[in-house]
Amino acid sequence: MQADLQATLRFRQRRALRYSLVLFATVLGTVCGAAALVVWAVQYSDARSQDREASLIEEAIAEEQYHLRNELEGYAFSTQAYENIDQQFSAGWVFANMAEPLNQSHGHDGLIVLDRGGRAVLTFYAGGTRSPSFYTSKLEQELKGQVFQIQEAYQRVVGKRRPEGDTFSDGLSGVSRSTLLLLDGRPAIAAVMAVVPKRNREPLAMGLPSIVIALRHMDGDMLRSIGRRTQLAGLDLRSGGHEGIDGVGLRTADGRAIGSLVWRRGESASEILATLAPIFVLAGIMILGITAAVLARAVRASRELTYSEARARQAALHDPLSGLPNRAYLDRLARKRLASASSNGRGVSALIYLDVDHFKEVNDTLGHPVGDQLIQEVARRLRRTVRGGDVVARISGDEFVILVGERTDRNDIEQTCERLIASLNRDLTVDGRRLPTTASMGIALFPEHGTDLTQLLRRADIALYQAKEQGRDRYVFFEPAMDEALKVRRKIEEEMRAGLERDEFFLLYQPIFTSDGRRMVGVEALVRWHHPEHGDQLPAFFLPIAEESDLIWSIGAWVLKTAMRDALAWPTLTLSVNVSPSQLRHPGFVPYLSRSLAETGFPRDRLELEVTEAVLMDHTASAKRIVNELKELGIGLALDDFGTGYSSLSYLRQFHFDKFKIDRSFVTHVETEAESAAIICSLVGLGEALGMKITAEGIETPQQHRFLQAAGCDYLQGFYFGEPMTAAQVMETFHSRAKPMPLAAIA
């Protein structure tokens, strides 16, 4: 056992260290990932900002083209312009009424007039007229596409007859264009428009129109206008086909680059990040340092908790008085050994059920300390007598079980029994008193009398009963004839079925108090059977038999519904109901419970189901499902008899109980045994660590009450606070708000 615990400790320590390293690596990766994300976000933000500014520039350039085109339309879209340019060309009129006003009022740098054949008939540039040769073939080539589109649009428009008096505005958008070009080695905007009359005059000249071209350099005035519109500073024009990293390319209509427009950007996010980078690096180092410190502390805490859990597990699997394995540890060992023996026929030959003769008399007459010393001495003698492969366990007060290892035959087993009797027959001296010690034993053989622990224990118990009947201080092998006890069980089962029909079952309620013992906060429902011949029977008499039949479902269902109906009258009290293993595993249990809650109207948050570890141990998967369903219903769950079963700690974690109850076996000896007191303190500490409420049961003395209150138990119950009561007595106590008088006070 010690070797197993050490191996478990080493495994958990390695696992905690591994998890810590993984978590640290995760935090490190997160920090690095966050840093990379910030860098990406900054770069993305800079790119978006640059794109947004570029879009503003492009929109502003498009707006400048629109203004130039609109200004030209104000002059070219008129009847006078049509008459003086298209009908009968007048250079003087064009110069005085178009070229000079556009230059002086709107800042246009040039104006070119083309006749219907596309030849330049007037050229105005830089404040004066120029030779028609100013309209070079290169300039003509750059504007060729715009001129052609306008000519096509004009022909479409004049080909449609319009109502008398209608304007030409419906087709105006088709006969005007704008584009960027390179003028005199510098980027400029050109607006191109057909000369058309403002009012519909028939007939319009068919064929091609006269065209006017307005030119404006993208000079300082235009750049300042764009800067005001976009709120961007430092705008500058760069000629040529090269685009700067922060520039907007200027292209002609056919896509040829003629320059770029650049500007001075504000402080970018990348520059801000570079300034703050040392702070971020320091913060990352601090986060990693804090994480490492926390993980180191967590590893130490995990190691301490592992040691504490190992000690608690050791205590939970061993009887504190004798140091022998308890029933839970016996169950564990027996399952393994019997399974192995069933497969290969080796490892187990028998089970001996041993009971110390007259122990009750010794305990009653000489006191518990003497009885405890007797148990300790019996345990020492049994350990010394058995062989190395045998297992000795204490399963109750004066009852021991010996799982006999491999033997050659029945005679070999008998010799083992003889040695045990001889070892125990030597008198024990306690406080100067000589105590005769003898024992009775019942033996069940494997596999003749059973192949699992339950069968072997039952039949060894039958044989033990026969040994006591025959005078004690002897051993008896089980015989099939002894199975008369089964007939008794069957009779009890039949009587229970009849008792259910005759309403012979009734409920009592054990009060549950706060740790100071002043306020009743709940009750535990306890079923009793009023046998027509033998009187009131405790659950230990009939529930084990009901558990092996279908009666447990009927009895359990009756208990649940009856208890809920009774408890409706006590609105502030929690109702605790014990649920048996087979009842909980029944497929209809959760639906029945849900229906019962609905039918009775009992609040779900006041119902608490108490289950034992046996419910969970052999059916972990189904138990998980059932527990989850109960949690979804809002039902509280408590682990009963905590500390007496194997792996209670793992079940607390795995099944998320709301509460656990410290078994009365620890409470009974808390006044006399330091081990019991230490175990209770450990269990309370464990419950607090897991955030669970703790109830201690079986309190019979004021000393036990004071100790458990000081230890930190949340709730207490036992005969010291009050005997089980009927529903009417609970009602009276509840409405009077009076605490039941402790039995000690009554005595």
C-alpha cells in the first residue's frame, strides 16, 4: 500500500510539473502571439490609414475634374457660344467671352477650340493666344479618346428629336469629358466639351460638333484646394512615372503614368509602437515572471495537497484503531484478487469471517479504552499469524475478515484456522486485568461457495452464525444446509410486499442543526417498518433484502413522495432523502423524481439526495449521467458516510457533490482517539478546499458537539440534538421554533 502511495505521489508531482510547463508555454505563446497581433494590427492600421488618405486625394482630384468640367459647361453650353463657334466662328468673341473669363475668374491655364473637323482654330495659353500648332500631335493623341467619345455622344443626341422648347441638358453628360494629361511637361487637367445651344433650336447641325478644351495645371492653388478639402498637409506634385510610397499616382485616360501626388503623413501607429515598445517588452517580461512565480507556487501547493490527500486516503482506507485495511480497502483488494483467481484458479482459496467472542461484554463492563486495546491486540496477533499472501481487514467493531491466499487443500485452510485460534487463545493483560480472548470463525471456500466478495461474505457469515450457535471459540465451514437463512430472507421479502399494501411503512425525521446547535435547518427522512409480529424494524433489517429485489424501487418511490408531501409544511427546512444504489440506477428514477416534484409542488432547491459511494463505484459512466441529470433538475447531492469508502476524494471531484457527511465511525471515537480527530480535521479542510458543505452525524455527547463545531462542520445531527421525530412532531417543533431537547438534558 505504501509503495502504491509513493508511486501515486511521484506520478502526480510529475503531472503537475508537466501541466505547469505546458501552461507556462501557453502563456509565453499567448504573449508572443499578442505581440505579433499588435504589430500586425499597427501595420494594418497604417495601411488602412494610407489607403484612406489616398482615397481622399483621389476623390479630391475627381472633384477638381468635375469643377473644371462644370466651369467649362457654364460657357460652352449656351446659344451664343453655339452661334459664335459652331455656326459662324468668331475668335474675338471666344477670346473675350470664354478664354479670358475662364483664365481670370476660374484660374484656367488654357483654352483650345476645335472645329467640326477636329482642327484647332483658337489656342489660348498662359494669358495669351497661341498658334494653332500649340495643339500638338502629342496633345491631340492624349485627348483623342475624349474627343471621339464626345463626338459619338453628340451624334446620338442630335439624332433624337426633342419637344419644342426642351433643353439640351438631358444629353449634356454625354458631350463633356475630363482627363489628366501632361501639359508643358507638367501634370494638368483637361475638360473637353461639345459646343451646343442651351435651347432646342431646329435644325441642329448634323455631323460632328465643334469642341472646346479647358486646361488647368495641377499647380499650387489646386494643391492648396485639395489640401483644404482633405485636411492633408505638405501636398507636393512629382512629375514622371514614379509613385512614392505615400503617393497617389496620376494617370491619363489610357493608363499612362504622368506623375504622383505626395503628402506629409502624421505620426503613424508604427512610430507610436516603436516609442512604446520598451514598455510593452517590460510588461511581457513581468507577465511571464508573474506567471512563472504563480506556477511555482501552484506546483508547491499541488505537492502539499497531494501529500495531504495521500494521508487522507491512507486514513480512509485503513481502520484508525487497528491499522488494518477497512471494508473499502477489502472490497478493492478482493475485487482484484477474486477476478485474478477466477481467470487462472490461483491466488485465493477461502474467506474467513472472524468475530471476537464476548467483545460487547468487555466493552460494556470494562469500558471503551479496554475494548480498543483488545481490538488492537487481536489485530496484531492476526497479522503475525497469517501468511504473507493473506489479507486481514477490520470491517466493523469486533469483526475481521481474512482473505486466505493460495492453499493446497482444505486441510491447509484448517491448519490456518487452528493457528489463528491458538494465537487468540492466549490471554491479554490490560491494566493488570487478564482478559480471555477467543474468536469464532466462519469459512467460505472459493470458488465452491462463491466467486465474489458478497457471496463469500454472506456464506461465511452464515457459517459464523453456526460457529456461535455451537459454542464459540471454533471455526465452521459453510455447508449448503446452512442456507436456511435464505428462506428467512424470502419470508421477510414476502412480508414486506404485504406490508407495502397494508401501509405498514412510515417515516421519521432526524433533525439537522447548524453547527452551534441552535437552529434546525433540515431533516433527514428515515424509513421504518411496523412489522405486525416483531414491531418497528430499522432499515438494516429489511433494506438489504429489498435491495436484492424489486421492492427497493417501490419502497424508495414511496419514501420520496411521502417525504416531499410532509416537508411542504416546513418551508424553510431542507429535506434529505437516502437513495439506494439500485434505486438510483433504475432507468425510471430521474423521470419519477421529476414527476413527483411536479405533482407535490415541492421546491427542488430544498430537496437533497444522499448517496453512498457504492452507488458510484461500479457504474461510473452511468452514475455520471444520472448525477448530471439530477443536477439539471436542481437537486442537491450529498455523499453519505464520507471517509469510509475507497476513492471518496476522486468521487468528490468527479461528481461535484454539494455536501458530504462524515461517517459516525469517526465521530464516535473523536473524544478518545487522536487519529479520528485528525481525520475529521483533514476531511473538513478538504471540504472547505472543494467549496462543499459538511455534515457530521452520530453526535451523542456535548464533547463531540464542541469538537465538531470547532473543527468547522457546517451541520450536525445525532441523538444529542434530538431523536427521529414524526411529521407531526416536526411540525410542532418547526412552528414553535423550539430546539428539541438533547438526550443528555433529558437524562
